Amino acid sequence: MQQNYLVNPVFHARYIQPNIQWYISYFRGKRGIARLWREPLTWILKKYFLKQYFQKRVLRGIVDIPYVEIVLTTKCTLRCESCNNLMQYFTSKNQYICTLDGILESLDRLLENVESIQRLRIIGGEPLIFKDLPQLVNAIEKRRKIRAFDIATNGTIVPKDELLHAFKNAKRFRKVSISDYSSSPNLKIPLQQEALFKKLKEYGISYSFLTGGIWYRVEKIYKRNRTQENVIKNFLACQMPCVSLMSGDKGKDEMRENGHIFVCPIASSLSKLKGIEEFSGDYITLEKGDLRGKILSFYAQDYFKACDYCQDYSKPRVDIQAAIQTDEVLRIGDRD
């Protein structure tokens, strides 16, 4: 079975190649003198060794996750009309927010079945809303199978000192990625970019500022009733690399469900908005037991029901200003 994965172009694009790229990025290291001698070795590794290395691990049933995003909440300080993770569709009544225990339980079930996660990103909504974020950062740092992790924020919240200490003390924490929404014409709350930069510099925490102010327009989400062939074509045209993890948390008085791995944050959001039952076959349930085969098969899969809800990604993308706000919650099924 594993041999079939190695001749599958989807598996190569989603699994083998990203693992190679992340391995190389860590080997090259930070900018500086060390890169002068590492660059030739990087070329040799990429050309002659790494593809065979990861292929042999697949044949042995060893799983290396290239990249995963853990979604802490769908709550956000903004309501961007073209949010690619569908936060503009969540109301105050159907918001998802995990618990610390729930997200760690889901993450640990994944880690039980993999040898490594090359990179993990913490996202939302706005992840700095999550009250137990310092404890989560400390817990992730202890999970040695996670090679590196970071967090993305919209720049509207300045982290408290407890969280900044957690970032600083985590050796495998890479950076805070801050989006630049200063060009948005109608933000309802002020950006805290300068105060955020100041705090991160004070603690010596690396960060990146994603300037540019240009997004592409995200069309309304609704079921388009494409044929299976055209759903597959849309998936192949999209090529979103962001495998998404959500815990199965429910209310305090209800039994916790299993967490799940989805092909992307759009798919994970749709599972909360439409109900996970509608997307059977799209996700991996993080249940107890051996999931290695299911994980490898997931990376070779080319048909996801969630891809029928997205716009046609084979068409040219339309540029718009970043973070244009909408006053109303959007509804799935409204085309205009």
C-alpha cells in the first residue's frame, strides 16, 4: 500500500515535497556566516538524499506531518468580508472555542501516530483571545515531536507578560506573524501594531510583519453541486497547504467528542457551520488506536466534499484591499 503513495502526484505535492522544504529550511538556519557553508550542503541534500529519505520512511510506515494549523477559536476581533478561514460566517451562538485539555488531547492523539510535525501554527479567529494560550505554548514546547511552532495574529491585541514569557522561553517557538491591515478602509477597532512591536522587541521575540495590504477576493461560500470530477479539479487548482486540527470540545456538561484533522481551515470551519456529518470522508477522526495508515492515505486523497463549497480556483484571482469589514454575519447559501 505504501508503495502506491510514492507514485501518487498528490501525495508527493502535499507530503513529500513540503517535508523536504521544511527540513531544508531548518538545516539552512538563520541568516549569517553559517549559511555560507550550509548552502552547498543544502543543495546536495535536496538533490540526492531527502526525497529518498522521506520515501523510505513512508515505506516503513513512519509518518512525518509537514505542517498543521491548530484552530483555537473562531472568535475574532475583526469581521473581514473575505476571511479565507470563514470567520465572517460565525455568529455569537455558533462560535467554536476549544479548551486547553481538549486541544491537547487531540494534539497528543495525533502525536502518538507520527514521528514528527515539522511545523505547527497556532491560529484562530484571533488566537490571542484564547485565555489559556500561555499554558498551551508551554505544553507544545514539551512535545518534542513538534520541531517548530509559531502563531499568527491580526495585530489588534498586545499579549500580556505571561504569554510573552512563554514565547521567550520556548526554544522551538519561531515567531509571531503579524498581518498588516492598516490599509483597510473601515476597521471598527484600532490596530495595536506599534505597541505590539515594542513588546516583542522588549522580550527579544522574533516576529514578521506581513505588509502589502492586498488580498484576493473570496467569493461567497455555498454548495455548488459540482460533479466529483470538477470537485477534484477545484482541489488540485487550490493547492492550499494548511492541514487544520480542531478539537472535539463540547459544552461543560457534555461528553467531549474526538478531535479531527481537516484538509484546510475552510473545511474545518465548514464542519462547525454545516455539521461534520455532511463531510464524511473528508477528515481523520483522532480516535484511540493506530492512525498511521489513515494519515498517509489522507495526504494521497484528491476528493473532498468541502471543495464543492469554494469558488473556482482555476479562474484568475481578483485583488482587493485587505481586511475590508462587513457589518453583518454572512450566511452559507447566499450567493449575492
